[in-house]
Amino acid sequence: MRGHAIRAARTFTVKLSLLLAVLGLAVPSAAAAAAQPARAGHVAPTLGVDWRSVTLALSGPIAGASEQINLTGTLHVTVVTRTGADGGGTAQVISSLGDTRGVGAVTGATYRFVGADVDRVTVPPNPITPLIVLPTFLQINPVVPPDPIVPPNPIVPPNPIAPVRVLLSLTSTGGIAGIDASLIGPGDGDGGTDGGADLGADGGTDGPVESA
């Protein structure tokens, strides 16, 4: 009976010693963890989204693929800007032509212009505006058969052409202040303002500035 009591006392003493040792190790570790500065969590930047859609009338001379062309038609432009907390972001510009035609200044031939283009522009913080985009469309040339007519008639493929410059005016926070466009006149390779059609309040649809 006494032997059992002694063994039980020894077992209790060993368990108590182990418990004290564990507590002695755990307390300094907890204190060290509490002494470390808390790590800042990642905060996603606030994203501002703005959009505007406009339809512009086009009228004026352009430099065609083979001759000067007097162009008339419409251009539809939709712009979506996404701006981060630092003011920088992107602008997506979707340009498409409506019923757009032109008459050759020399030949008097009728040309058609078709197509749509999507441009994505990087916008730095505090952007210098206007941003310039040169969308590319297709010029469909008239079929002029030889004289005398010898079948098959020649088929002239369409020519890629950038007859318009689109200008985006942005605010300091990346919002859309306005959209303008102008035809690129003959000899104005850098995108001149000949035949330009200014954007006013009419013909435009503004989207609200949203926070995503």
C-alpha cells in the first residue's frame, strides 16, 4: 500500500514538473509575439470607373490610299476609364464608323469606309491631356474595270486607313472631361485638325463615376 502511494506521489511530481516547464516556455513565446508590431494588412486600392459614349459627325478632306477623298459620315466613340487610388489607370477607347463614304477629288469615284477599332491606353497619374488615339478602319476602293473590259474584272482589296484622331480630355483623377475628334487632312500625317468635328454636350451619353 505504501509503495503504491510513493509511486503515485512520484508520478504527480513528474507531471507537475513537466507542466511547469511547458508553461515556462509558452509564456516567453507569447510575450515575444505580443512585442512584435502587427503587420499591416493589404488594402486594395479604390478603383474609380467612368464612361462616356458619343456620336460625332465627320465631314472634310482626308488623304486616301491613292488620292484625296472628301469624306462624310459618323463616328461612334465609347470610352471607359479605370483609375486607381494614385490617379493612374487605363482608358479603353472603342471607335466604330457609321455610314461613312467619300468621293475622290481626282477620279470622282465613291469610296466606303467601314470597321471598328479598340484601343487600350495607359493613363499616368495627373495625366497630360488630351490623350490621342488613332483608330484604324478599312477603305473599300471602287472597282474600276480596264478599258476594254477583260474578264475577270480586277478586285481591289480594302486598305487599312487611320483617317481620324480621337482626343480624350481627362480630369486629374482620371475621369472623362470630354471627347473630341478630327479628320486627318492631306499632308497632315501627325493627325491634324482639318475637317474636325468638336464634341459638345449634344450627342453624348455620360456615365456616372462609380467606385468598384
